Amino acid sequence: MRLRTYFSLSFAFLIIVVIVSMSVVISQRTSREVREEIGGSLAALAYQMSDKLDYYMWSRYNEVLLLSHLKALRFPSDLEEVSGLLHELNHNIPSFSWVGLSDPDGNILSSTGGILVGSSIAERPVYKKALEKPFIGDVHDAVLLSELLPNPTGEPLKFVDISTPLFDDNGKLTGVLAAHLSWEWSKEIKSSVLKSLQGDSKKEIDVFILSAIDDTVLLGPESWPGKKLSLEDFDEYNGANEWAVLQWPDGREYLTGFAQGSGYNNYPGLGWKIVVRQPADVAFAPIHALIWDVVVLGIVLIALFTVLAWVFAGKISKPLSRIAEAADRLRWGEKTEIPHARGIKDIEVLSSSLRGLIAELTATESELVKMEDQAHRDKLTGLLNRSSLEAIVGGAIRQAEERLGALAFLYLDLDGFKGVNDSLGHDAGDELLRQAAARIKDSITVQGHVFRMGGDEFVVVLALPLQGALLEASEVATGILESLREPFELEAGMAKVSCSIGGAMWPHNGTDPLQLLKLADQALYASKSKGKNKLTFAITEHAS
């Protein structure tokens, strides 16, 4: 074999080994990481859906409880006034398809639209199970109201029941306040959750809501509602916020995220299971596309350098040995560079091109790292998201232990944000969230991190000196409160909100970050109960 041919073939083989080795290493490593991020994002979507469902039910549940304390309903002497109150609730919250007041025997005295007035609901669970304490009934078909309240979509009406007993001052039952909540609101929740997704990330995503009792589909794609969902290894994920690739009854593999509702505040929850699926080939398409780009780039460069090797092989035998040695070191994972060749112009071009190849592949890896970083950030505000919280907090705790410092966990919730959404629209709400995120970041005068947990909730983690940590955390939190009280100038108009904050201190209130977040969340609701726009720190037996 001619030396030139031998050198050309050898050099071509070397380039192939370098490119294939680096491509395989980069592809395998980044594929695993991006796969985890994509799966985690689907599990987070399931959690967000579950959280919104529980929050919505909590709101409706407490509205019924609040209404039940009115004297006009406990002592229904003026049925016209009662009718006005029920109509007002139905008008302001259309999800309440029907609200009625019964006497102690279950006979309807007053209701929205006068429907069922004079009829008896004594045999219905919404009455029977609410004689002693509030009752929340799972999704069911309409029975008495199916003919009286036709569904514009033509589908059978489905309701969630909320009812509560009414007592006089002596504890005697005076009636039952019953409400049928239309199940259509769950579709609105699903749409709002999916709306937050962008581009191909929401392609072919299906959301299922399952009954906690027997996995019956309460909400899902067409033809699914009413059926029982049965998946291999499905029970393994019951109650967990996890993800997996599972084969569904249609024989296709889907990336599947799981979450289960556990209630919210004083609302005990119905244990609805949330399952979010996306065809595996669609979900992981970005990984396949990235690998294909690396392969194409490698093929092009292999062809280019093979031609160059043939042209200049006669003059590069010695420099080629040096380049081959460097390539072998790269192949085995050492950090090195392709050497600059001096003296022979052709070899200088070759070595420079090889250095460019390494730079291209390194840039590709950097792009993958950038994608990973984006997966840890909230797309709306640019803040860190829930999935990055555990890793960052873990690192912050290790640093605090090393420098004998303290950490403050601040849980924030905007007061009045729902009113902005309702009055100015969701686009204005999104703009307000972006501005609020910027104000929170600007208010932090010490080392710390800001996370968006979803909706209008944020978490701030501050790294502080142990001495005076609580005072310094209070000053930062107060600055946040003052900043968020200032009006927001939005495209849709001026808006004003406030903020309630709950805080917990590490290690004063404990050392488990999840428990500290829970304490901060509880302190947040203490702030809410005090009238909002307040700051409350958790006080436990560990507190200093």
C-alpha cells in the first residue's frame, strides 16, 4: 500500500474514531439528562393540574361554608332574600350549576332559577350525608337535574356535590345548603395548565383525571370518560409524583406523569389521580433531533478531513503522529487540544480544522447544557422552577453548614392576583407575574435564590449569618412586601396587588428542607388569615 494511501486511510479512521467516540459520549450523557428533565416536566405538569384542581375545589367549598353562616339561610323566614343570595352566588361563579336550600326534611325551599323548589332531595347523598357535617361528593351523573339543566354540548351533565348542614343557635338542624358544581370547570383548569406549555412540548399531550376509588376516568380524551384505566405497573405509581414510560392499551408507548390530589388547607380532597401522557417518540423527539445533528456534522467533517488527508498526506507523516496522539487522548477522555502544526501550510490548515471540529462538538455540548439549564427555569418569569429547588437548597445547606451560617425560607403568595386575571385577562396576569418576579429579585440584598413554584407562588431562599439571621430575613421580606405594594403598570392598565409571606429558618426551625418549606407555607396562610399583606415566621419548639 502506498504511504500516501496508508496515511490517508489511517487519518480518516482516526477522525472517525474521534468523532464517533465524542458523539457517543456526548449523546449518551446528555440524552440521559435531557430525558430526566423531560420526564420531570411532565410529572410537574401532572402536579400542577392536581394542585389547581384542589385549589379550585377549596375555593368553592369555602364559599359554600361562608354562605352557610349567613343568618338569612340559617333562619329562612324571607325566601325572596334567600333566592337573591343563591342567585348572586350562581351569577358570580357560574360553575355552580344549581344551589338550593332545603328544610330539615329535605324539601327544597329556594334554589337558583326556582329549579326543584317544592321537590324533595331527602334520598340524595347531597342531603343525607350533610345532616351532621359538610359533605363533598365525587363526580357523578345528574339525576334530578338532567332534564331541567340540559348541557349545551349535548353530553350528559356531571356534577360534584358540596353541601353543609345549617343549625340554629341551639344546634338544631334548620336545613341543608346544597350545591351542584358543574364538572365542566375541570376542562377549563386543564386548558389553563396546557396553555403554559410552548411549542412542541405540548404536542399530543393528554390529561386524565381518575377516581380515587376504582381508577374510573372522570376527564380525558374522547371515548375515555367512564372507562377504567388499567396500565401495567400502574399501581406502583399511585399517590406518587413520578414519571415513567409505559405501554398503554393501544399498544403505543407513552411518557406518563403521575400526581394525586391530597386536598388543600381545610378542603380534605377527593384523592383524584392525575395522569398526563405524551407519545414517547414525540416527547423525546428533541433528543433524537440533537443526536441526528451530531451525526450529520460528524459525517460532513469526516468526509472533509478524508479529502484533506489524501491531498496532504505526503507532507504530514510526522505532524500526523502528533495529531493522532492528541486525538487518542481525547478519545480516552483527557482534556487536551489538537496541536498547532508549524512550518507546513497544509498541515497548519488540517490541525486548525481539527481544532475547529473539537470546538463545534464542545459548542454542541454547551448547547445541551444550556437546554438543561432552561429545563430548570420557569419559562414565564425566567426564575428557577420547582424542579431545581431540591438540588439548589441542598447545596445551600451544605455551604451554610461549612460556614456556620443560617438559611431563611420565605414562601410568597400574591394577594389579589386572581382579580387581575379576572378583570384584565390572563395576558395581563402573566405580565404582572414577570414584573413581580423582577421586583422580588431586586429586593434581595443578600445572597439568595428565587423560585417560582407555580401560579402566583414564589419561594425565596436566603443565605445569612447565624447571628441576627431572623432580623435580616425580616428586613428582606419587608422590602419585598413594600416593593409589591407599588402599582403595576401593565399594557392592559394599572393593577395593584399585595403579597403575603410565611418564613421558616434553618437551623432554628429544623434541618429538613421539605419540613421547612411546609412550615413556611403554614406561616404564609397565617399571614393570609391576619388580613394579607403580612409577614409571619414559623415558631416551633426548635425556634431560638
